[in-house]
Amino acid sequence: MRVKICGITSYDDAMLSIEAGADALGFVFYPKSPRYIAPENARRIIDRLPPFVEKVGLFVEETPERITELSRQSGITLAQIHFDVDESFLEAVDFPTLPVVRAKGPEDLERFADRYRLVDAYCESYGGSGKRLALEWFAGQDNSRIIIAGGLTPGNVSELAGYGFYGCDVSSGTEAAKGVKDPVKVRDFIRHAQSL
């Protein structure tokens, strides 16, 4: 299973994640988040990273034009649209996008069903809440285009076995403090996730 480590705020945490085997890194461009990083600071990190790692920028309540502009400035390779939008919004972003479904119930899993998408537990705030999704919602359906997020930790990621998710996304479950990664948690999470 592919793994994205989100909430990267330093070069050291980025390299720790890559060396542990992360497929993607997440940079939060939402100023109200405790894991916020300015796009220009993300660029300084990204410019020093090795190739073949996806660099994902997380956006909340921005216009398509602004998302396109910041994506290009920051050096990310994929824009994660972490708020409620429709297909026309995604098409208006002139950059590769990953929509996020903030699921309240199993019926929400059909949103963007023809796209790769990240599915997170709904909460009033955006991202990194540690709230978990009900895995029974995913039983018996095609999850091959779903990246699951929400409340994942090194201790529970093995519960994703057998569902056929494309990948998983973790932020708070690998932290020592908000915006600071715990090396042991990062390594353990990736090791467990990639064994599924």
C-alpha cells in the first residue's frame, strides 16, 4: 500500500519520511492549521528532495486560480483539494488535483468515483483531527482508487488489510507534536502499511 506522510514542516522530517519509504509527502497550505507551511518555505524543502517522491499541497477554501498559482510557486506535484468542491472546480484548476471526500456516511464514498480520491472522516475543522472512518463502509466495494485517511496510527494501520485501498494518508498519527514527526512512529507506520 502506498503511503503519504502529511503535515511536513521541515527538511529533516521530509527526509526521515522518504528514507523510511514514504511514497508521498504532504504540505499544508492552510494558514489556520497548526501544520501550516508557507508555500515558499515548502519550496525550499522540495528543491532539496530526491526524485520519484510525490509532493502534495493541501488547500482549503482557495480559488482555482490561487491553487494553480501556489502549486506552481511551491514546487509541489499534486494539489489536494481538501474542501467541498465539484467536478467543474477541479477542472478549473490548471494543475493535477486530488479531491478529498469528507465522508459523513457510506453514501459519500461514491463522490468522485471515477477519480483517485482521498477519503477522510468528516469534521468541522480541516485535516489532522485524528477522527476515524468506519471501515465497514468500504467492505465489498472497489477501493482501488481510494486513499484512506483519518485517525490512522502505527498501531491500527494493519486493520486496513484486505480492503484493497490504493493508499493511506497519515498526519497526527506519526507526530511527536503538531507539525513535528516522531521518527519511530513514522518508520513503524510505513513498515506496517507497506506490508499490507
